[in-house]
Amino acid sequence: MGYYRIIEESLTFIVDFSRSIPATAMFPVFILFFGSGEESRVAAAVYGASLIIIINTILGVKQSKKTRLKTAIAYGASGVHLFWFVLLPEALPSIIAGFRLAVSLVFVIIVLVEMFIGTSFGIGHRIIDSQMLYEIPQMYACVVLAGTIGYFLNFIFYKIEKKILHYVGH
């Protein structure tokens, strides 16, 4: 979508419309298609994450340096070669940033789904159970645990980003 204008024009409405619908609001649809098990929770998480990654990928491709693209094309690069050696390295910082945002959102979606859709395990389930039973210390312990897990997930992706994008800023 970021490279071919006609694809962008035909899919922009669908992407923008879809990202305006909260993944948690789509959960009944996912239950209808995937059942009430883990598959529907995974589908909700993938739905929320994929839109962020798509938008960041489009942005990364659009922001790639036109001089590098034109130079590569002038030297005969096309197709797969142009993608692997010019577009992907140029867009990768935005793509990785999208993954970092998506990981945080996926964790939030999973905890929310555990809180409000009949599950019998998970941090979200523990938070709601503790709240209903007035076990306030346990509830806040679960909230702090969720924050800690989210922080470490982001930290891991940050380290991966630094390793993969060693060439950025040099």
C-alpha cells in the first residue's frame, strides 16, 4: 500500500474503518467464527495488532528516501531485489516501531478479554475476581504484574530493535 498508489487507494478505507473499531468490540464476532476458546482471543489480538503494523509499514515505505530508490532503479534493481535491499531496510524502523506498539496493544487486549469474557484463568480474570471479592491487595498486585509484564515485553522488543536496526542513525 505504501509503494503502489492504486492498492493504497483501494484499501485505505478498509484499513481506516477497521482500525476505528476496537478489537474488544469485535470479540463477539470472533467467538462466532472461532468459538469461545483461545482461538477467538488470538484473533482479537491479531486484529488489533495487524492494523497498527500495517499503518506503520505503509508509513515506513512512504518515508523511504526517494534518492536511494531512484539510485537503485537506475542501477537496475527491481522487484524482489528492490524490496529486500532498499525498501525493507528503509521501512524497517517504522515496521519495528509498529511491532512494539502492537505488542503493548495485544497485551492490553488479552487482559481485557480475560476480564470481561468468561475465562477461568489469566491476569484479567484474576483482576476481576479480586475486585468482586474485595481482595484489593491481590487486585493491585495483578495490575502491577500486568504492568511489569508489559514493560518487559516492550523492553525485549526494544533490545531486538536495537540489534536489528544497528544501521539506523549512523
